[in-house]
Amino acid sequence: MIEGPAQAVGLAVEPQLTAQLVQEADREPGGLALLAAALQDIGLAAGDDRTLQLACYREVVGGLAGVLSTRAERGLALLGDEGPAALPHVFAHLVHIDPETGAATRRRAPLAQWPADSAERRLIDCFARDADRPQDAVRLLVCDRGRGGEPTVEVAHEPGRLG
């Protein structure tokens, strides 16, 4: 699940990294999706020796728990000054937080509720991007079509518990 695909694209994997990834993915909700995101980010940071390293995973990616925040920071950096202001306006529609338990669940929203030329729509486009340059990929949101064919957006990873 980790070493075979890495070797197929010419990368080596430190055994300590494999053990750490398996351990973390086993106890994280949505662990496999987070694992895939982390491996992609580690691969982007691999040095000239083309080895995926545990130190890089910890420092650059921040572990499975940090991969989403690392990607959010990447997206905000790509957006510049308008990103932080648009973020709560978008995620307030995409995440429901149970006031009693603090459990957060994702929900789908119609893309049309944000004008095409708005800062919120630029944030959605950026956070949903699977960029030509992998280092610009954010992939925290997914754009799709609803049952009636209308464009929708939702959070790519279940948010879990907040607070």
C-alpha cells in the first residue's frame, strides 16, 4: 500500500516511515485518504536521493494530523490577502458542528451560492484544485454535480471533532 506504489514511480521509502504511516492511518478517521495526501506531499519534498523519509514527513507534512492544515496553508498562500477573509464564509456552509458534542460533519452546498467572481469562489477553486504543478495542489474541497445536475462543493475529508 505504501512501498509498492512508491517504487513504481522510482521512489524508495524508509522502513521507519512505513511503520509510522501504518500506525497513524490505523487510528485516524479517514486515515487512508489522509495517507494518500501525506504520501503525495512527502514525495514532492523528496530530495535528490528520491527517498521518502520519516524526518521529512514530520517536519514538512506534520504527520497525518497536520496534512490538512499544511494543505490549507498552501491554499491560503496561493490566494494571498483575500483567502483568510473568505475561508469562514465558505466553510460555514460546508461544515456542521453539533453544539452538544462538538462533532463536525461535512455537508454539500450548491456552488451557485457564491458568485463566480467572488473571493469565496476563488477560494473554492483553489482549494479544489488538482494543479498542473503538484506543489500547488490543495485538494481540500471537491466540486461535483448534485442529483439534479447542479454544481456542488463539499469538504474532501470528514472534519471529525473540533474544539
